[in-house]
Amino acid sequence: MSWFKRKDKKFKDPEKKSIPDGLWDKCPSCDEILYRPELEKNLSVCHHCEHHFRVAPQVYVDLLLDKSSETHLYQNLESKDFLKFKAVKKYTDQIVTAKTKTGEKDAIKVYDGKINGESVVLGIMNFRFIGGSMGSVVGEAVSRAIQKAIKDKVPFLLVCASGGARMQEGAISLMQLAKTSTQLAKFAKNGGLYIPILTDPTTGGVTASYGMLGDVILAEPGALIGFAGPRVIKQTIGQDLPKGFQRSEFLLEKGFIDHIVSRSEMKEKISTLISLLT
Amino acid sequence: MSKFYLEFEKPVQELDNKIIELELSNDPNQSDINSIQKLKEKRFGLIEKNYSGLSRWQRVQLARHPNRPYSLDYINFFSPEFIELHGDRYFMDDPAVVSGLGKLGDKKVAFIGQQKGRNTKENLHRNFGMMRPEGYRKALRIMKLAEKFNLPVITFMDTIGAYPGIGAEERGQGEAIARNLLEMSGLRVPIVSVVIGEGASGGALGIGVCDRMLMLENTWYSVISPEGCASILYRDAKKADDAAEALKPTPKDLMEIGICDRIISEPNGGAHRDFVAAANELKSALLDELEQLSKIVPEDFLENRIQKYDKLGYFQENA
């Protein structure tokens, strides 16, 4: 609460003046108020501090794939509540809410398309769909994407954003780590090129499987990347975590990712990597 | 070691005490011997009756019973010649996992098992069976050794998860687990995994990609511990019993959804009440599995391994 408060209701606090909903965003990193159309024009990257906002899958489609080159694959895959899972919320309700909120069917979309004329298979995860959690649908989509990349002999790119395995699917969600890693092993044996692009956040089961298994691992600046979440670690060890812990720059320093790539240069860097490796 | 009794084991404790009292009396007469026999029969019946209706949460409690046999108990029982091999060759040795070479019957094998401690001191040393990246890298090193010398690999899972600490993250906990999943999926020797107690999350799976997935009867295996699930999805860690019901993590549950291949029954009352019987049961199951796998050429079991995991998933697909 502020120390001095205007008592006269006729005057409004200038800082609280109402702004049209949906036109302005506050940068969580530098607190600048950003005009949304400008922000979106800049690929949802803050002009002031380069903070990369979390974005919908379509942004990466537009960003990475050549215009009109893409085909959306496996788009009818949908989750199933086979455990009849119910905690505070029912899993079936969570799925419905997430579908309404995002307009998507699950936490991943897979495309085939071209990057500067080179064919690729591209997967894009969506953190807004139940925390980008990996359940049967994500596992199946990734597995099929890899099999397609093997068959078509093209690179596989995967934009990761996930809180981890989808608990509402119990042990089956855990098995998706093995399912996807097993396919990646097969892909590697076939000489396939796999490049994961880690975005904010990539944690838990995704980090412990395909997030960390790239031939080259890229990450957006400032993304939270780790196995255990910061809250769990803090609870376990009972002390504050060092500044910048589990951020892209930290992982680069510790040797677990190859390169930090900002959105504006992502397509060119990936394209160069593909041309150098294939 | 002092005997520990869970809440629902208390009725058994009374009978245990009576039996011990009679057995210890200096000069048991025929009627004492008869009553001991009767009490034992009563105890057997009581356990049969009470344990047939255990809730999932009670099963979880049995899986973490303080008297339950751990990896080294089984390994040492199976293989007096067992030689433990230490260290990941990069950073250190992780005592939360034991690994080494030994025998099962007359078969030479590599053993890898998550190891909990029996008391506070041991648990500090073993980190409560929670592995760090070095542990996964050590396990992988031993698996590669086994591959080179054509030994099947047996892994025992018993962990509530990989260790969530600063150092573990700095040294790539996620990478270490991911690497194991990838390498194990292509390891050219048979892998049999057994959940002997608790199996939670990538921490357990990091040594659990296998051809055959076995579970002892009183164990659980899931994506997260019931407590972890409760604190996230119920926002209350005390709802662990509800979370255990929701996660459906028992061997029977996992058999139904195709994750568990075989349930190994435990002696009356659980493995901790009769270790030798439990260990023998496990041994014969493992020998049987290895025998079956030895008849399959690597190309085939590797393909089966890929197919086994690729089939795991429940979704719908409507055009």
C-alpha cells in the first residue's frame, strides 16, 4: 500500500488510468510498458531489454518456415482421460479449458515445411496448453514427426516449451520420455539431424528427454531450462538460488547448450546449421 | 534392526509379539508349540484378509517400509562374488546408485540399483536413493561395459526421484537422464528392470528403459510421487492418499495400461516379512526372463524395445 493516498475520488491516480484491454503489455524483465502491435511486430521481443515473451506456435511457423510451405500434420490427435483423473480439477475439464483458451487440440503442433528452401519437419510446443505438458499426444506427435524425418531424410526441429510430463496421465506420461528418446536414438543411427530450440520454460520430462538430446541445442535468451523446477530445489535445499540460475546463459556457461539465438536471427542460424551439417 | 510396523500392520504386530514371546519361553511344552502353530495360522489368515483390500496409498507405504529389502540386499543375496564398480570417470561416485558385476544363478550379469539407506547416517551417504547426474553417468558406463562383454543388465528401481539440487542442475541432471534413455534404448544386450520399492519420475526411468519391466507386488511406479502430485495438483501435500488413488501407480494398475510386464508376488505380509522367500521369488523370475531374452537375437529385441515404448500412449484421432 502506498504511504500517501489521494482521498478525493474526483481525481484518479494517473498511473491507474484505464488502458484499452489487450493493447499494452508490461515487460516482466524491465517493467517497460510496451505497445502490443509494436511488440508483435518485433516478434514479441522487448525493444528495451530483449526479453523474449512466450508466444503461440503460429509465431514460430511464420518465423521459421518459408511462406505457404507448411503442412500441418497429425492435427487430429487429441488427449484421452484414460485414468479418469481427478484432483482439484478433472483432467477432462482441463483439456476442454485449454482447448478453448488456445484454440489448439494439445500442447504440440507438427509441420512439414521448408526453411530457406530446405525441407524440414518442425514441432512446436505450446506452454499455454496445460503448461506445455507432455502426455500421450505430445509423445505420439514427436514420435511420428521423427519417423517422418527418418523416412523423408530431412532434419527435425523442435521448439520446446514445457513444464514437464503431464501428471494427469500418470506413468504413461513418464513413458513418453522413453518413447521419444527411443525414436531419437533410431533417428541418430540413421544419420538424421535433430535440433531442439529451447524456449521459456523447458523443464522436467522434456529436459530429461528430447530437450537435451539434440545434435546441436539452441535456446532463446533468458529461457528457464532445467530438470527440477526452481521452487522444488528451493524447498529441498532451503536456500535462495543464485541469480540467473537455470537460465539459457547459465546453461551455456555450464556447457549444456550450444548456442543462444534470438528470435530475429533464429531462421538464418538454423538454416546455416542445416547447410553446414547436411 | 528394530522392526517397524505401519498403522495397518498393527494387528499383525500383536500376533507377532505373542508368537515371539512363546517361542522365547525357556521350556516350551506341547501346548505352547500347538498355540504357536495356531497363532501363526491365524496371522497368515489375518494378513491374507487385510492385505487383499489394501488401498493404493497403503501399497505406497509398504513400498517405502523401513524394513523393506533394498538393492544391495538382493544383489548380495544373489551373487556372493558381486564386485561393485564405482564412479562416472568425470566427476565423482554417486552412492545413491550401486553398480557392478556378479552372477544370477550361473549367468554373468551387470547389476545396477538405486540404493536407500537404513538409518540417518546411511541415508545421508546414499542421499535417500536420489541420484545425481554422476549416478546416471556411472550407470551408463557400467551398461556400456556390459554391452562390450555381452552381459545382460539387471536394474533395480527404488527412488522417489532424481535429486533436485543446485549442483545436480549445474552438472546436467536433465542431460544425464536423457542420455541414458537414448543409450539404453539401443543397448545391444538384454535389459530387465525391476521396481523393488518406489519408482518416481525420470529419476527412476533413467535406469529403467528395458526389454522386460517387472514389479514386486508391493511397489509403485509413476511420473511423480503422490506427495509431489498432491502439492501441485491438489495444492496440498497432505492429499497424498488422494493423489495415489488418482495416479494409479500400483503394479496391477500398470499391468492394465501395458507398462508392467510381470508382477512378482511377495511373501505373506510383504517382502520385509520374509526376505529370503522374496529374494528367491525374484531370482527365479529374473532367471526366467533372461532365459527368454537369450533366445532372441539383438536386432529383434532392439526392435521390440522400440515398439514396446512406441505403443505406450492413449489418445484419440478422429479425422
